[in-house]
Amino acid sequence: MKLVLGRDDLAAAAESAIRGTGTEVERLDVRPVHKAARGMIGDGSVDICELPIVTLLQAVAYDHPVILLPVTMLGRAQHQTLVTCGDLTVENVEGRSVGVRSWSQTTGVWMRGFLAEQYGIDLRRVDWVVYEDGHVDEQHDPSWVRRAPEGARLQTDFLDGSLDFGIMGNELPADDRIRTAVPDAAQVAAAWTERSGFLPLNHVVGVSEKAAREHSAAVLAAYDAMREVTSDAVGFEALRGAVTKVAAFALEQEVLPRPVDFDELVARSCEALEVTEGRL
């Protein structure tokens, strides 16, 4: 089996557990970890892979043979990811240009959802600029989103003033001019999480259906080992709220071609692994 997990502690635990079942396993070093997603979805080059949750939802929507293993690999506040170098704030987003790496990027889906839900922004009245394709070939950007010219870079366009705002997580450049567009973003994010009962979810674990069916014991052993190591949300019920919310945001933003209900994810995982919902 081939394994790609960004967190060394969880990867080590999963690798050891898989070997303990007598199954051969190789950990692949892919950085940043999201770059493994396209190969995992497109050609099954990875058996157990850290995936952005939106990528997994798209894969399921297009019936790719991938299931959810309910382990949070990355969850974080998102309100701080809308940034600007000028005097603009979140209230000024309509009619302005906003850059984001990919329309399908999970961070962008969360932040756009907050713009619409909390700030009343009509997303179709924003000049959205994207720089990359997503990880699932069948999905295309909406007609109301434009692609940056070939060779353009989000960080460069943002810093030179070609964009009014950017949505950036780990790719945020270091520059003293940059500030969050949401006033008191940390407090706003904390209040949202308290009201919602969950932290926004970025990355989970995907498993190929082939690996789940042929190596169910190894996959379950990996799950149990990761569950022992992490203090983050693990298990179907722990992820239900966050996954349901981001799936609704993604559908509204034309990131998904159809609704993906959380119970559909549960059923697919349980059927492939031949377990009951309570096992996970």
C-alpha cells in the first residue's frame, strides 16, 4: 500500500499499524501534501491519502472510487485568510477583485461561505480570479469566475496591487503591508466556531475503494492508530457538522455538481470496509 499523510506523527502511527497486519506499506513524501490529491483521485496512485475535504466531496460527487476515513488531518479558523494590502475591509468585497489559488480550494470555499452567510456578500458580484485547476478533472470553474493569464502567480499579483484582496492560507507571503480584511478576525472566527460547535475542516483521509476492500484490516488498523495519536476530531459524528456545512457552501458556489449528503459518505465507507457506522 502507498501512503501520503502530511503529519509525521499520524503517518508513523498508520505505517506501523499497517505493517502490524502483515501488509506492505510505503510512505511517499509529497509536499505540499495537497499535490498528492490529483494522482490519488485520477489514477489511484496512492491508497491512503490526506485529502482536502472539498476534493473528497468532488470525488464522491463524480463517483470516483474513494471513501472517507474520518480523521481530521487539518482544521483551523478561516476568517483571517481574506487579506488585503490596502485600506479595504470585508465590507468592500463586492465589485472588487479577489484572488484565490483554485476555485475548489477548501480554504476558499470556507471563506466565500462566510462572506455570503455572515456579511451578505453576493458572490456573483465579485471579480474572482483563480490561478490553478482543482484536483478533480470533471469539475470546471463557474462562468462568473475568470482565470488568471498563464504563468501568473497569486502572490505576485496580490503584492503588486493587481488584486484588491486575496484568500490565502499556508501560501500567504511574508510582507508587512498584509493585513486581514475581517476586523478582529480571530475573535470572529472563535465566535463562529462556538456557535457552530465545530472548527472549519480542511483535510481528512481518503482511501481508495480497492484498498479498503482488499486490505480492510490494514485500513482499520491505521484508523485506530491515528485515533490513538491525535486529539483532533475523529469519527463520523465528530466530522458530521463541519463536513455538512462545507458541502453546503461548496454546492452554493458551484464547486459540486450535486449535493453530497454526509450519510452518503458514511454508507460508502462502511460498505467498502464491511463495518458498521459505530466502528468508525
